[in-house]
Amino acid sequence: MATREFWLLTSYLLVALRRALTVTWIRINKFLMKPDWVIRPVADFRHKVVLIGDGFAEGVGDWVVMGGTAGVTRMLEKEAGSDEKVRTCWHIINRGRAGSLSSDWLPSDPKSLYHRKVQSEACRDAEIFVVALGTMDVVNDCVGMPVSAMRKTALDTFEEGEICDTVKNLREICDALRAEGKKVVVCNVMTSGAGINRRTGTAKRINRQLALYGKATATATAKGETAPKGGQPVEVVKMNNPRAAREDGRAFDGLHLNARGYRAFASAVYEVVGPMMVAVEWKVWKSKLAAGLTNGAGGAAVAPISGEGFEPKSKSNKKAD
């Protein structure tokens, strides 16, 4: 028995050490290759997507080479670079923080990661935000799910008093972003993996409540209500999709994803983010076209569509900075 406990403790310590080294390596590369001061402001032909959240956002478990980015960030860069519908340059900025909880990102807390990351000079002008939070709440058993909600199935409708703390935190984050006119994508939580398997029911109820929140924002938008009740609808992406949740998509710790898992996760995210990118670009083109027509109507020469930071994609320039 003592031998078994010894090996369990050894395995736990080795996994914790490897995770710490992985996170350190990711952050070193992030600091060296894409510090805030090299990220230029949004312009007509240069835009930004910011990814915030826990280790699933930061890319823990992915294989990172020197000078590379991790996880969903790396995959989204490839997706955007190969998408012929996306015509301009997009910065994919990773501001994930491994181990963070949804309560660490609350806009109502002036010392939270929200103000340190989202409101930083490099990120505050981004048009699209992807939020990947909540899974670590499940792992650490700090979801705050009401007993009345646990008595319901994961397919039921939940009243406001039955919404868990994690979902309330995510709603606060998303509503704050929507109030600033951002397009927001929120990812649901994993329902399996190390530290989650005994709490699968809780995770499924979180995902159900997030889905209901997404539908509510879409309904509010259709009614023309203003943010935070209206504004841009929040799109909910299934991080726990079958391709990402497979055993061969798991990293060394049995919780986070490896390169294969992040590829499946990023593909699901890009199905939503891709059209958002096109919509942002089209909005710029429409404003330029309207300005050109106005100038033409006044007898002035119509200027070509151009601007500071003009970086149209080509076969030699397909990858985001």
C-alpha cells in the first residue's frame, strides 16, 4: 500500500513539474516573440482577435517550438491565413492564464485579470474576443451550483436563481465586452478528463446554462435591445466537441489538450470566428465605399481604398503576425 501511495505521489509531482515547465516555456516564447509593444493598433487593414481564459486558452499541453505560439492561437493563425474569405491581416493575441478561475477575470474587480489583460493597450481595441474559462472551476470544485439546479437534468431550463456562480461570472465578462461593442465567443467547459470525471453532471449543467445564455443574447439582439442585455449576441462554441474530447487528443496531464485536441478545438472556434472576421472587414469596406461615393458626388476624386497598416494577404503573406 505504501509503495502504491509513493508512486501516486511521484506521478502527481512529475505531472505538476512538467505542467509548470510547459507554462513557463509558453510564456517565454510569448514574451520574446509577441510582447505588447510590437503589437500595432487596429487599422483599416489590420485587426485583432484576443483569446482569454485558463490553460485551455493559453495552450497548455501543446507542443511549442522556439519562437512559436501555443494551442488555439497557433491553429487560428493557420485557419485565418488559409481562408480565402479573410482578406486582411489579423493578429491572434493569446492572453490566457493557466490555472485561472472565472472569478479571476471579473470586470467588477479592478485588480482582476480582466483589467490587466483585456484593458491593456495591446488588446483594448480588438474587435473579437474568445473566452475559454470555467473548466478549472469544475476541477477545483468552486462552481457554486445551487442544489435546486443539481436536481434538474442537464437538458432542463434553469431559472435565474438556479444559475451557478461560474456562469454568472462568464456572463459578467461577456456582457462587459459586449457593452464595449466587441464580438464575443464563449467556449463551454470540458465534461471529461482528469479532475472532471467525478463532476461530469456539474459540467453538463454549466454548458446547458451557457447555451441558454447564448440564446437569450440572440433574442435580445433580435429585439433591438442595447448592451448588456442586447448588443452583439454571444456565440457559444463547444470546446467539449467529440473530436477534441477524445483520449488521443489529451495532453500528458489527462486534462488539457495536445496538438491534435487543440486543432479540433480551434476548428470549432474558427467556424464562428471566421465569419466574424469577414463581417469586421466588410464593415470597413462599406465605410470606405460610402466615403468614396460621397467624395465622388461632391466632384472630388474618389480615393482608392487604402490606409495606415495596409497589409493585404497574398500567397507570400498568408499568416497573421
